[in-house]
Amino acid sequence: MSFPPSAPPIEDVKKVLCVFAHPDDVDFGSAATVARWVDEGIQVAYVLVTRGDAGGFDNTPRDEMPGLREAEQRAAAKAIGVSQVEFLEGYFDGKITPSLELRRELVAAIRRHRPDRILTSSPLRRWERISGPSHPDHLAVGEALTCAVYPDARNEFALPELLAAGLEPWVVREIWYSGGPSPDHAVDATDYFDRKLAALRAHASQTRHMEDLEGMLRGWMGSTAQAAGLGEGRLAEAYTIIRTE
């Protein structure tokens, strides 16, 4: 199973909500794209389901990791130009499922932020790349978020407790999926590479062991740009876009 061809992006986007499982997910896949949106005047906010408590590559005490990674994500967001960063409570790295409880929390976030576009991880596994994009937490968040967009967030009769709390139904007009199979919408991110690199270096607990982070990123993004026909020397990030209306 794969995605259908991407829909053309909507052109009048004012707000984007980025929803991911762990700190650094948005930055590895999409930091340059988000920086471009910020420069275009789009309001961007992040919602992270966990604080990445199972991450890291050194002897940092486990009880320190959630606070460390939250601080890293906030620093990374600042490097991109994003100031709104939220973390859900009660969810743990490696233990996310697309539960009704998670759907409810994501509906609440959607109704609070009222975005035109959502950026999230793909709910579809890439069998040729079992690591990274196919992490079970990424798949679970993509699935829960998709269900939150439709039907939950727009249905006035779903989750009446949210309506009673003043969170009115909201229709998200499109979803951008990162990390899924055969993404076919490329964003030229060449001019935003330095900000992406700065954001990922802010995630020191996850990247300082990498001997050539810059080279790795240039390789990934250069290949993406070439596949999209953007030309020699360009760098890109790629997505699948689904309209929801």
C-alpha cells in the first residue's frame, strides 16, 4: 500500500501545526521546510507527544533525559523561528499507540491551534527502510493524527467534553506526511539548510556522536532534490500531501 499522488498545496495557508512523536523528528525531516514557512509569514506551532525519554547515545541518567530533550527541542525550534512548542503528558518514547486517548488530545490541540495545514509523520511503513521513518511511534502518531483530523476534530458531536470546554470543531484542510513511501512533493530547502543544521545540532544528545552530520544531511537532501528534478547543487525535503475537505 502507498499514498495516492499528492494534491497541490493550498495557497492561502496562515497556520501550520506540526505533530510528531519525539523531539528532533520534525527537525530531521522538515526543519528547512518549516524555516521556509516561517519566512513566508506562516504561523507554525509544534506538538510533541513524548519528551524522548528512551533516546540518547551516552550515559546521561535516564531521569534527566526528558528535561534535556525538551530543552533541546525548544532551542532547535528557536533556531528555526518557531516559538510555540507544546508537549503532551503521560506518553512515553517507544510506547505510543494510536489510542482513543491520544486521538482526543490531538483533537484538542487541533481545535486550540486551528491550523490550515498539519505536518506529521507517515502512518504507512516503508519496508525498504525499517529504521527511522518506520519507527512504531512515528507510525502511531501519524495514524492517531489522521483519525483526529477526520472525523474527530470536525465532528461537533464527537468528544462533547471538548466542546463544553470551548474547543469548537475545526476542519484541517490538508495533511503533509513526512517519511512515508514515495513522497512526491519536494520543497527546495537549499537556502534554509544552515538553519536546519543549527536545529539538529541543538539536539546534541541525539547528534553529537555523528562524525559528519552536515555531510549526511547534504547527501540525503541532495538526493531528494535530484529525484525531484531540482538540479545540481540543490537541497530538498519531500512529502506526500493529502487534501481532507
